[in-house]
Amino acid sequence: MLYRLGLSARNELYKPYNVMKYFSLLLVVMVYCSVSSCNKEKLPTSDSIVGEWRWVKSVGGIGGFTLTPKTEGFTQKWVFNADSTCKFYHKDTVAINGKFSIKRNYKTSAGETFDLINTTGSGSDQAFVIRNDSLFFRDIFISDGFGSTYVRIK
């Protein structure tokens, strides 16, 4: 008789409405946890290139080299102004002093779309992206070109 009571009590837990009740409770708990853990504050970012940018690293070349200020023994920075003028500093000395222009949504023959920047004296256009106060340049017309990372100087 006790065995039968245990068996019937165990079978009560597996009835479809009990399974749905547990599943619904689990779903409610998961939704509550995911909503309550959302961080609604966004980091202040800017997609404007205007400002000062400090060189962090460059990666590329035929050997896949990684260059940093520490490994190379010098610093570099770009300064872009609202009037489309720019300066490039190498070892705290102005190496390029000119103008820049931006081409938005440039499409390559391969179907890729980039924002391009051209700076007087740099030699060629480069693709660029700004994310969370980081500026990424990439050589797109040179097969073994470099990609460089800069951070905004605040």
C-alpha cells in the first residue's frame, strides 16, 4: 500500500499541468533575470573623427608584424580639426600638416563598403571605423597593408 502511495505521488509530479507549471515558473525567472541585469546606461561615444588620437598598435605587412610604441621606440598621434585640417605627429614632431577628406559608404569592386579618409601627404586612402573612442585605420588598396589602432586623447 505504501508503495502504491509513493508511486501515485511520484506520478502526480509528472502530470502535464505540473510540468507546464514548472516550465512557466522557470521561464518567468529567466526573463526577470535577463531584464534586471540589463545595463541601460550607454557609454558616451562619438563617431566624429575630430580630436586627438594616440597610436596604440599596427598589425600587418607580409610577415604579419605587430608594431607598438614600445616595440618601435616612438609615439605617433593624429589631430583632426573641425575645419578639415589635420596634423600627424611622429616622435612629437609634425610629420604631416595638411587637410583631410572623408568619403562615406565607398563601395569596392568586391562589394565591400567602407568609410574612407584621405589625408594630404599620407599617400593613399584608408578605410576607417570609430568605435567607443577607438579609431581603426586599414590599408585597403594594398594587399599586405597594415591596420592601425588609435585611442582618443581626452
